[in-house]
Amino acid sequence: MVTRGLVVTILVGLVSLHAAGCGSSPSSPSSTSIAGTWTGSINDSAYGAGSVRLTFNQSGGPLTGTWSATFANGVLTNTGSLSGSMNGSNISAILTPTDPLACPYNVTATRTGNTITGTYAAFNCTASVRGSVNVTKE
């Protein structure tokens, strides 16, 4: 036979658990989302200094989006798609140029507030191209 004290203890525990859930506010969107447009500078080992624009789409899963880079010497404007992931403040992405003859790039970056800084390197390519990016959210 269940004692009255045990029943009261169980009921108090259940009410406490329920009340703890009732007082919480709905979760807000993740502050780690990087969705939106980010612009800034790029420094490329082959083409020098320039400007870069990254547009991230993110809805709780993988990163997707677009990118473009324009170099100061006016010789090259490169554009394409991006795909990747974000783990905490660390970003890993692949930039795939629109031009099928251009090299794709692996990007490793870190987000700190409204700034993303990182490095990139070409892969599956005969050229050894590396560089850095520094962008802020628009």
C-alpha cells in the first residue's frame, strides 16, 4: 500500500517540474546564425588586395550561399557558390567558382560578434593560391 506521504512527495515533485517548464521563455533564434550579407577585404597570394562579399543562408543546418571577390588591379572578379558548416564560432566552407576552369577553395574562419576572419587555400588545382578574408555583417 502506498503511503499518503509518498503520494504527496511525488505530486510535489511533478508540480515543481511542471512549474519550472512554465516559467521559461520561448527560445530565441540562435545568436550563432550568420545568415545575411558580409562584406570586407580579401588578400590573395596571386591577385593581391581586393574586396569580398559573402551571402550566407542558414536555417539551423548546413551553410549555403554565394560569394564574390573583386581585386584592386581590376584583372579579376570571381564569383560562385558556397557550402559548409558552422560549429560554435568556427566556420568551414568550400567556395566553388562559377567558372568551371577556376579552382575551388577550402575556407577556415572564425566568427567573433559581427566579424568573420579566416584563411583559404585552393584545392584540386595546379596553382597554389592562398589568402585571407576579413568581413563584417552589413
